[in-house]
Amino acid sequence: MSDLKDKKIVLGVCGGIAAYKSAELVRLLIKQGAQIQVVMTRSAEEFVKPLTFQALSGRAVRGELFDLGAEAGMGHIELARWADLILIAPATANTIAKITHGIADNLLTTVCMASKAHLMIAPAMNQQMWFHEAVQENIQTLSQRQTVTLCGPAAGEQACGDTGPGRMEEPAQLLKHCISLLKPNQRLSGERLRGKRILVTAGPTLEDIDPVRYMSNRSSGKMGYAIVQAAINEGAHVILVSGPTALAAPDKAECIMARSALEMHDKVFESIASVDIFIATAAVADYRPVNKMNQKIKKNNDTLMIELIKNPDILADVAALPDKPFCIGFAAETNDVENYALDKLKRKDLDMIVANKVGGSRSGRNTGFEGDNNELNLYWNDLLDQTELKAKKLPYASKDQLARQLIDEIVLLFTQ
């Protein structure tokens, strides 16, 4: 295979125990036909010797900002112009901060500042560092840049003994991201969904009881609207079917408003025939009153009985279509998140389920409804072996950042 034939990749390696994984990453990239130029920070050389990368890449490792052997002594300009992609793996909190704020005090950060190439960053650090306010602010800033892709970090046991997000993405997964960005005949980031039509449902539905009262839930619509923007940023034509929210519709979205579950069901099926990908983030009410009262109900009694009837399942109905789109569902649960999500994935015959816990906070961090941040767990069946379950955790971050990461994963699956 040569999915990356003749693609030029600058691989930045920063100082961290995950630097040993970068050697395997070089091997995988070379195997795919890429040309690799490794740039190491001085701290990285404390973990892996440059000779290792030189032997794997076939090129002398670069690390000095002032290199008399480079063209006109301007090594950073030479590399900046050479690169089709700059990949930093592992990326430390220090290097992430420098790139965020435009600090160019070593060869790697200077190349990043001087290049027009897309920048892919694979963070790796202690989980407590990852959650530090300064790091999260830097990550959120980078996530807004169209020329930057954030990959990970993954969650799990760390070298220091802690457990949590902060592990560098595995080399095989980073390879997939590189192929997605640079694969011949496939558009670069910012155009990967060009020509595709995506329908996203978002927000709550309101089920009227009488002219002044209704049943609903705490969904703000923020996650769905962030996904709409992330898909638009990748060139997709996005239809947003939204319940009532306080949010402004993203620019370039085809926005259709719906109040109740029945109305949202109708609006979705008016557009679904031409859709390639369906992402159901809306918190659709499971039930509605059997009878809506025409006049305000008076509180004449100590108790009030309201008979409810189940609403149609929009996601299940779309997934049951003979020529269904690629279907992604959301599962917001208060407990036993994984089991409920996997049941929904199988029962509704979905291509992916995105699960998160709601109804509280974790370690003082607000997740789920109403907040600006979240954490997500993705589950899907392997396309080649439907019996093999795949899973990935997107650690706690802003909903904008999570939306971009989710779209990255959808692109990888949808284009396989």
C-alpha cells in the first residue's frame, strides 16, 4: 500500500515518555510511502536518541534552529516550504502553549509559524496537566483554527501511575488521520465532506400540555449546533432540524425549526431522502400527552393525572429505511452508560453511537446538558467484521472541540 506516496511530513517529537511511540509512527508512515523529516526538541532527545529516527526515516534528524547546513542557513523556512503536513506526536503542554500564542523559540515551533501546511497535534501529558485550565484554554483556542487538527489524547493508565486522559493516540490511529488528510483523490481538511449532505437534529422538543405548559428536558442544543458548524467547516451542506433553543443557527446551515417530536419527525423525513449522513443529537421527548387541553388547566385538585403516549423514534425510523444514510445516534444517560449505549447501537442498527453521562458533574467538571464542556464515548462495529466492537473516548473538553473530533472520526469511518 502507498496511500501517502510522496507526501512530505514533518514529524515533530517533543519531550515525553510517549516519544518511543513516535518511532513506530515513522515506520508506519514510511511503509505508506511518505517522506518523513523528524524534528526533535532538546527534551525529546532525553527520551529517544536521534539516531533511532535517522535509521527509520533515512534522513538526518533536525533540531537546531540555526543550521549552517540548511539552505541559506534558514532551516525553518526550508522545512516550512517542504512540508505537506506537520505532525507533532507527542505534543507536550509546553509546545502546545507556544504554538497557541505564537512563540517560536526552537526549530519545531518556528517551522509551525512559518508553514502553510496543515498542523496535526497529538497531545501527551499527565492527566492532571491535561485538565489544567491553561492547557484547556490553549486546546480550545487551537480547536478553532481551520488549519489545526487535534488527535486525542486517549485515556488509560499512564507512566506516572495515574489513570485518565493524556495518553498519546496510538501510531496506527494517527496514521489513519494522516491518510484522511493527505490521501490522493481525497480532499484535505476543510474539504473532506465537500459534496456531502448531512442532517443534524439538535436541541429539545416541547410537548404541550395546555396553552401555557409543556413537557421538555434540559438540552441546550449546544452539542448539536457545534457539530453542525464542524461539518460545515469540512465543506458539507448541513440541514439543521432544531427544537427550540436560545442559540443562533450557524452560518451556511439550512435551518428548519420544529417544536414537538411529531413535528421534528415530519421535518426530518421531508429532507432525509437526499442525505448522506444523519446525526441525531436532539433530546427528543419519549412521550407526549394524549390530549392537549385547549384551555389552561386550573389547579382545582391536589393531584393531576396526565395520560402520555409514546412518540415516534426518529432515529430508529431513519435507520430502518431501505436506503438509509450513515446513522449516528446519541445516548445521554444518568447511569450504566456503556450498556445502554451498546443496546441502542445494536437495537437500532446504527453505524455509531455517541454516549455521555448527564445529570451531574464529575470531579467538579460539568458535563452534558446546558454546559459548555462534555466528554464522549464512541462505539461502533468494525466495518470488515461486524462482530468486533470498536470504542474510543473523547476526554473532557469544550463542545466545539469535541464536535471537531467527532467529525474527524465520522470522516474516517464514512470514507472507508
